[in-house]
Amino acid sequence: MKSNSNSPQWESGLKILQFTDTHIFVDSSQRFDGIDTLESLKRVIELARCNHWPPDIIVLTGDLVHDSLPDAYRRVLSALNEIEVPVYCIPGNHDDPVLMQKVLCCGKVAMTKQIVLQNWQLVLLNTYIPNTHSGLLAESEKEFLDACLKNHREKYAMICLHHHPVSIGSPWMDAMALQNPGELFAILERHDQVKSIIWGHIHQRFEQQKNGIRLLGSPSTCVQFKPKTDSYVRDDLEAGYRWLELCDDGMIHTGISRLS
């Protein structure tokens, strides 16, 4: 299996893969706009094995399941258990954080919120709000983020979310964005070691800069959303993942690899 992008092989630095929005159903016969989401996830993992393996860690940035039921998480775990490197998960709007912790977290799969490796720290934040597709950083999450950055000023930092903290130009998706992005950026303005924010939720590639911070949205491992639309339109791009190489000097090399 080959990627349809010209992704370079790893060179040096901290090697990370981001998988997101896997949307696994409890019923194996169900489809997301015609896509078998578990099979698509397995194909994306195999693509990563061909192009960017082994990573140091994998982050899975939310909407692991479409149905927040125990058996759906068990189906996710069946795929993740085949991966021999640590996988760190955060919840999305389709998830149940309590159920995730109970069913999914075992072996190399965890919901660890702070990861310190080499010259970097990753802070994985929970933006889940019950009964809505929007996101919010609770006071406890903001305090946690601020403390992590204060306690490791010597480390470059990358923040991982599910919900997007800036407009992507699609009104229907922007209505489901992070509700308090100003509070997030107010914290980050006090800590100049933050180099990037990555997220899922939007099922599409997105790259921008704000105050020197790289803002990176990523494709889903299943269905893609067409950018710049007023309502849901499925894109014809294939499923994929984001690879990131966090260098010792704070530089970030990153790109998208997709199924062909």
C-alpha cells in the first residue's frame, strides 16, 4: 500500500502520528456515508506502517466511536492492540470519557494528559461537553494546561485537542467549534515555548499560524468533509493521518499521508 503524497521518511527528533475521528460503530454492518470505519482505520494504520514506522507515540484526537457504547470501544481496542507503540487518546463529541477510561485504557492504550519526551511536552486536553457537538475547555483543563507549561518552561510544547479553536470557514462546522478559544490563547500568550496546536473534529487538512503557533487540523481515518461549505458535503479525498517530527530545536516537520 502506498500513500498518494510524497511523505518523507523519518529523519530525527520526536516522531508522532496523529489518527483522528475513527467513528467506530457498535454494529459491524453500519457505515458512515458508505464507509466501513473499522476497515478504513486498519488500512490507515497499514499505510502508516509503510510510510512512517515506527513512531515514538500515536495520539488519537477524539471521536473514537460513533456510538458511545462499550462494544464500540472494544472494537476500537481490537485495532489499537495491534499497534506496538503507546497510543494516547482524548475524547471527542461522540465519545463518553468515563466509558473510554473504563473500557479502552489497557496495555499500550491510555488517556494520559501530559507526555514529556526528549525536548518536548505534549498536553492532551479534554474539550468534551455532554449532549452537544461543540467543545469547551473547563476551568480544570485550563488550570492543568497552565501548570504543565509553567512546570516545563524548558520544553517546547504541543497542545492536542479534539475541537478546532479557530474558524475553518465552514459555518456548519464552526458552529461546533471550541466555545472559549480566547481563554485558550490567553494562556498560550504567557508561554512562548508552545509551538503547535493539533486537533481532529473537522475531517480535513487545515494549516494556519497564530502568534507564531502552528495550527494544524487533520483528516479523518474514515470520511472526509469538504472545506468551505455551508453544510455537510463529503469530500472525495481519501482517509489519512498526520505525521509530525518534533525537532530538538523546536522546529516541526509535518504532513498528511492518505490512502491511494
